[in-house]
Amino acid sequence: MQDVWKTYRIGELDLPVLRGVSLRVERGEMVALMGASGSGKTTLMNILGCLDRPSSGRYWLEGQEITRLAADERAFLRNRKIGFVFQNFNLLPRTSALENVRMPTLYGPERIPDREAEERARALLERVGLGDRMDHEPSQLSGGQQQRVAIARALVNRPSLLLADEPTGNLDSHTSEEILRMFQQLNEEEGITIVLVTHDAGVASHARRTIRIRDGLVEDDSNPGEPGRTPAGPPSMTRSAPAEARP
């Protein structure tokens, strides 16, 4: 990201949420994006995940500049390259774990054959320890099991980037630790780039790098990375924007 701003228009008032964010995440990193409520971290995640686009500035994903892509082009990119895990799981309530995991394969730009989709879903549920719960609906699963289904669903299209928004917010401490260890294993063993969005320092401590957001700015970056390792995109940088509002 290079000098990314995001401003929302509320009536006649302009509300700047991101104020010139520049950062670089290398392939295979596990990063915590940390900040208090209202800091801008969720807006930043939405831009990273191609759910939204900045008011100004530039954003590259795997060398592709995507800031000006149309909504359908961003949707295509999301489906191919990005998986999401949310605090509230967002599972279909009267649908089995297996069908929940398979769901993203139904909407891809390149339809995966049904047999391959089911094989992927079964393998992922085995991978997250739910091989004996495939036919269970969410109401028949614990919170931790539901989040494991959500993780399997996020991985079914084999993304290179996984975004997890407060993924342990509805879980007890023991289950939270299990889920965070699972993210670490996915990062170390599968090489998936993971961004954990959190306000919790305990969650952030499981990542190798913490980027702190405050008032729409990068306040601190524990490891801003090495420039020049990626063939396309902006130079590695972390800087704050000037205090005055940008027109």
C-alpha cells in the first residue's frame, strides 16, 4: 500500500478514516493488524481484502495494481486469492459443515467440479480436526468447531492470503489458543500469508509482526520488511501522513 486514504461522506461532513497508510506485507508473512475500535483497522482490512477501495493512494496485490478495479473485477480477485474468517463465523445455519465449506466453490469464476469440491471440503475438515463432524449443522457444533469450519471454508479455493477479523472474539481462552495455533500451522506449513485483525495484544503476540493502527495512521510496525524482494509494487515503507486533512 502506498499513501492510502479512505474518507467517508456523511451528509455534508467528510470523515477521514485512513490518513495516508503505507505498508508492505511479504508473501508468507503472518502479521497482526492491531488497533482500538475506531482506529481504522477494519477499513484497512476491507481494502486489503478487496471488499472496498481507497479514496486515494495505491494498492498492489501480488504485483497487480488493483485500486481502480471495478467491483466485479475485485470480486473475481477475492474469490481466487483471498479467504476470510470472521468473529461471528457467518456459517449457513441449516447447512452441514461439509456444505458450508463447499459453498465458495459454487460462486467461483471457474466452477470446480462437484466431486473435486467435495474432496477438497472433506480434506480440509479432516485438516482442522472435524472429520467426524462433517454432517453436523452449526447449531450442533461448539464455537471453536464452528470457527474451524469457517477456516476450512476460507481455504477451500486455495487462497494465497487469509484475512481473519477478530477470529477469537467469541471464543474462550483455551479454544482461542487452539485456533491461533492453527493459523500458525497454516502459515508455517502451507505458506499462506495471514493477516490477523485484532485489538487484543495476546492475539497479536501469535504473529511474527505487529502493525499498530491509530487514528487512521500506522503508529508502529515491529518489522516493516525488506525492500526489493517483490518484483512489482511500491518500495517498502511505513510513514505517517501530515496532520492536516487531504482535499
